[in-house]
Amino acid sequence: MDLLEVQALSFAVGDRKILERLDLALAEGEIHALLGANGTGKTTLACLVMGCAGYVPDAGEIRFRGRRLNDLPLHERARLGITLAWQEPARIEGLSVRGYLSLGSARTDPAACLARVGLEPGAYLERTVDKTLSGGQRKRVELASILALKPALAILDEPAAGIDMLSIGEIAEVIHGFTRDGTTLLLITHQQEIARVADRASYLCGGRIVMTGSPQAVAQRYQTRRCRVCDGQVCRDGTTG
């Protein structure tokens, strides 16, 4: 049984169809990249899996370890072990980095988690998770917080966005660090270089998956797409994008 199963999922806002009969499956322990241009519905899919407010499927099912999630609120999905890292990481006035990384468990070693994302613990543990940290620094702290949680499934929406001074190899090392802790990853990205660090990849275009396979093959298909921003129109080869 797959850890996450998305079957014939559809979602629209008004008359605009964002996802249409989308199918996706993640095996336990894998890193799966979801590659697509802007406007394809990548972040919408993440919000539907997480159960964010206002995101209820119009049709289809989302199953986690065989359990139907469609009607579960966000906090119940979090208890099952699902977490989402946003493109824009949170700013929390008055909360230290140490406190933020300890929210999930008192047994967490905040210093070790910071070191794994390339931040010097002594320079960051007592700083506040607010505007005094750059976007890249907050992104790394957010990734450290997910390492501390050790969720069953982590959805990373544009995991490299805003992270300065990290090479693709260093980002790949952070990403693979999650699976060493037993976490399955869904990497949502428009960057081929990030997709290539995954075990498998899927290409999302026009609200549906048009290809699943090796990251190299999917990245090549994505590279030769005709569009840069998805308008959901059908291409000559019968797919979208």
C-alpha cells in the first residue's frame, strides 16, 4: 500500500478548474518531486492534501495509509504525521528559534537540527523567528523544524526558495536527511535541478499529472514544454503544457 494516494482529484474556484481528475501516489520512504510551471496547481494540491482552510476537493479522494482524508481538518492530518512547509516561511514575533524547534517535542535537539540545515546553532538558537531573520534564514529554520518533528510525510513547497549560499548538492543533502529519519517527501518545485534529487518525479500540467517516471526523464519532458506559465490548454501531443 502506498503511503499517500490521490485518486481522480478535482478542484475548482468558481468556473476555473485548477485540478481535474488528478492521480498521484507516493511510496513510503521515497522522495517524490512534483514538477510544474507556475499556475499548474502545485500549491493547490499541497493545500488539499494538508487540509488547509477553503481547500475541499470537488471530486476524488485523498488517502493516507489507507485512511480517507477528505473530511479531516488540518490538525487531525497533522496528528497523523503530515506537515507542510510553505513557500514563504512563517514569522512569529516573540518566539525564539530554540522554542520554535522544540514545539513538536521536548526531546528534540534544536542545535542538531539547525546544524543539519547549515546554520550555526550558537548564532541562531536565541534569535527570534521574525523579520530580523532573512527569508533564507527563516526557510532554513522552517526546514530544521520539520526535521525536529520527524513527520511521516513532509510536503516541501519550493524547498530551495530563498535559501542563499547553499549549493544544489547541499540542498540535496538536507532533503535526503529527511528520509534518513523515516520521512517521505513530496517536493513541489518548478526547478529541474531540485527535481533531479528525488527518487521519482511527476509532471503536473493543466491540473493533471501528464507523466510519472525517473526524475531525469520527467525533467527532460518539462524542459521541452511549450509554455512557461500554464494556461491549461491541450498541446498537439495530447497533453497539456
